[in-house]
Amino acid sequence: MSVNSPDSADQLDVVLVKAGRTKIRYPAELLFDDGVRLAVRAPWAGDGVRDFGFVRFEPGDVFTEYYWRDRWFAVKEVRYGTGELKGWYCDITRPATRSGAELVVEDLDLDLWVSADGADVLRLDEDEFEESGLAASDPAAAAAAVRALDELEGLARAGGFGALLR
């Protein structure tokens, strides 16, 4: 099987890599994989509560995560355990790759948060992105990352991710 071929497995391990190291690995239920885009669902995989100030991720939260093999981002719909929408956390990443039951995504530091009502659209970690040195080491990737963040912010401000996630 090629690295990016669709597969019918019900479970995947999502592997988030940053600066060449595995940042987090967690099991997720595969919802679909059409060969270009795939979606998984997983409970909050962090240890305990993570309070960002504008949102808290905590045990019981459920993430429906959308990844692309041809786009430089991932969109994660975040819901309380009750099913109520918290918002969308978007990671700027290199295009996702899949090999069997493993989905690997390289985090490029930039993030976007969009509240459930769409009122808050926050660009995050731009300082970390600058400090990463990606602009010097891989200018094309850095430019693609910035374009991806701009695209997601534009979609969020224009009414959300509905068309993107259908």
C-alpha cells in the first residue's frame, strides 16, 4: 500500500510531529478517508485540563479532526462531552501522510482558534513560528504555512468552515 492510499481500518494512531520529534500520539476512530481528505474522532488526548485563556480543553471533550493530503492545515471541531460545540482549533501543518493505521502530521507552530459563535477568531503562536527558523531553513514551507493561516482566517471571518468540512 502506498503512503497516502485510502484504507478501511476503523482506528488510526494520530502522530503529531514538531521539529522532528513526536509531540503527541493518540488513537482515533477513522470516520472517512477519500484519498485526499480524512476525518477522525478522538477524545481529548492531553493530560488533564489545558487552559488557553480563551478555551479550556479537558477530559470529556471530543475532537472531530479533518486532515488533508494536499493542504497545509488541519481543522479540529471541538465539542464538550455533552455535544455542545466549543469551537474549532486549527493547526497549520505540512500536508498529512498516512501509512496503514498511522496518520502523521508535522506541526508548523501557527494555529487559529475560532469560537463556536464565530465572534472570536484568534491567530496563535506567531512568535513561535518566527522563532522556529522555518523561514530561513525552508522558505517555501514557511510561505505555504502563512498562506494556510490566512486562508483559514478568511474562511472563519466569512462565515465559517461549513463548505470546507462537507
